[in-house]
Amino acid sequence: MKAQVAAYKSEIKEGHIFFGVTDQYKQGMVTAALEFQKAGQTNLATEGTYKVLQKEGFTNIEKTSLDREDLDHISDYIDRNEVVSIINTTGPRKRSVDAKHIRRVSLLKNKSISPPWNGT
């Protein structure tokens, strides 16, 4: 993750950094999200991750959903080329947009995506 943040900072990119992480990694991703915010990026997060970042004092953050029926779900952001990097972990929940779909769309749209992440 540190390498991804450093590489990101080396270029100026416009767009959101998407964070969708399982509960066990939420506190661990706060540091990375802070680095992206310091670089001037807007963090985009699913509801649970959004709440954690908001509680930590983040102001440059927007909430999205993994449910395709919701307005402005993550696939919409990716389709509009508004996401430049994705930090996503998988979990046991079944959603209409799962981690495999996010990875597949990211590859098609040539977006940076972190590998399965262990929170470090």
C-alpha cells in the first residue's frame, strides 16, 4: 500500500480513490486514506468504510454503494472515469457488485487496483 501511495503522489491525477474494505481492515486503511487525502484526492467509500473515515475526521470523502440499484454505485463512478485507484477487500456478503466485478471493470478501464489487501 505504501508503494501505491508513493507512486500515486508522483503524478497528479484527478478522480476518486475508492475504499471498500471488510471490517477487519477498516482501521488499517485509515493511514492510506489519509495519505491520499493529503495528496488532494477525494476518497470514495462504501457505507461502513465511510463511517470509519468520517469518525477519524476525514472531510474530503464521499459515500457510494456496491448495490447496482442505488444511485451512484461504484460501477457508475468507474464507468464515468471518476475513479483513479481502488483499494478493495473481499468479504462473505453477496452484493450485486462484488470484488470480482470491481476488479474486472477496473482492468477494462485501466484503473489502478490494489491486490487482495491485508491492511498493512
